[in-house]
Amino acid sequence: MAHGEIKLNLHIWRQKGVNDKNAGIKTYKNVNVDTHMSFLEMLDVLNTKLIEEKHPDGPVSFEHDCREGICGSCSLVINGRPHGPMQGTTACQLHMRHFKDGQDVYIEPYKATAFPVISDLVTDRAALDRIINAGGYVSVNTGNAPDGNAVLVPQDISDEAMNAAACIGCGACVAACPNASAMLFTSAKVSHLALLPQGQAEATKRVKKMVATMDREGFGNCSNIGACEAECPKEISISNIARMNREYFSAVVGKD
């Protein structure tokens, strides 16, 4: 074994479709891995091996896009933790140097009622898109773009809004929550618009529509455990949940 290489025992969830009754963990032992690889590159190497060997299981299905920690597509549960063991890191940014020679690595899809498994590690997370579609917009003029400083926003408010807007919609908060709640995701989307003057026109309707859609999609309730914040790769604060609750209460007891 060359320097910088380790062998891993990969235990991967295999599922041929939504209704596959034989779905479960399959094990691939002693897989050679270069420690300089990212986690997704390691899966690429495994798939090349499975294809070359004409393995009956076939290549492992998994999602990816930017591989730069921006898009949120690389949603995996690695050894029981969404996106793996490193805090503030997406699965595509996780490197194999954080694993040990001979280690058992369990790789599973996000499992929640609202996230049906399509194939292997690929889940349908369109429920999150439907929450955004319900109210994640603002009214703006369609003429020339206004000057950047035309609407004054205090620096601390701007920072809070930008921190909430950092959410990439990966769903790690849902996977981490024992109730499969989407409160952190939804509150981040509500907060980054509610904090800014541009978001005030639809503020009341926005929070009611987004919360209603979240409930309709089958996500669980928040019980303030805090696992969502701990596992979020962008470290979104649960203070956003408190803000959304205030926004929702005001919208329900106030006037549209």
C-alpha cells in the first residue's frame, strides 16, 4: 500500500427504487483510498472499481454538483452524521485524511418522510423547494437596478440577514433532527428576507405560507434539541427559529 493510502470497509445503503423491499446495507471491504481524495472522489473510485469488476450491485448512485460546498447536493449521512464528522463541512469538502486505515465507514441517504429515497444515496428533497416557492420572494421594481446604497440597512441587521441567507438547502438539519423537522431551513429562508426592508411587503403572507407548506410536506415538529444547528454545514443559528416563531405569531394574531 502506497504512502498516503488507506484501506476502508465501506458499508453503503443500496436501494434500487422507492419501493425496493430488499433495500439495505451492502459491504465493500478493503477499498484502497488515497487520503488526498475528497469523500465524493472516493465514491467515484469505488464506482469505477464496481464497473470494471462488473459487480452485480452496479455503481452507487449519489448526488453531486458543484463539489465546492455551495449547492447542497452532496447530502449523505456518514457514520451517523449528516455530511460526516467535520463541523461546518459539506460531504464534498470532506477529505479522506480524516479517516483511519481499516476503519468501517457507514454511508446512508437522508432518511425522512419528506425525503423519499430514489436510488441508493439519492433522495428527493423537492419538499424544500416547495417551501421556498411558497413565499421566498420579494416585490421589486423591474426597471434599472437601484444604487447599492439606495436602501440603508444597519450593518448588524445586514450581517444577520447574510448569515441566514448562507443556507444551501442541503437538508442536513432535517436528517439530524430526531423529528425530521425543517424548522431551521424554513426559518433561515424566512429570516433573511424578514430582516431586510425589501422583504417587508410580503412578510405576513410569507411566513404563514412557508410554515403551512412545511407542515403539509410532512416534516416533524421542532423540540429545541439543537442537533440541526450542530450539523448544519453553514452553521446556521437556531436563533432564526425563534425569529420565525415571532414572525408567525405576529402574522396569525395581526392583520394581513
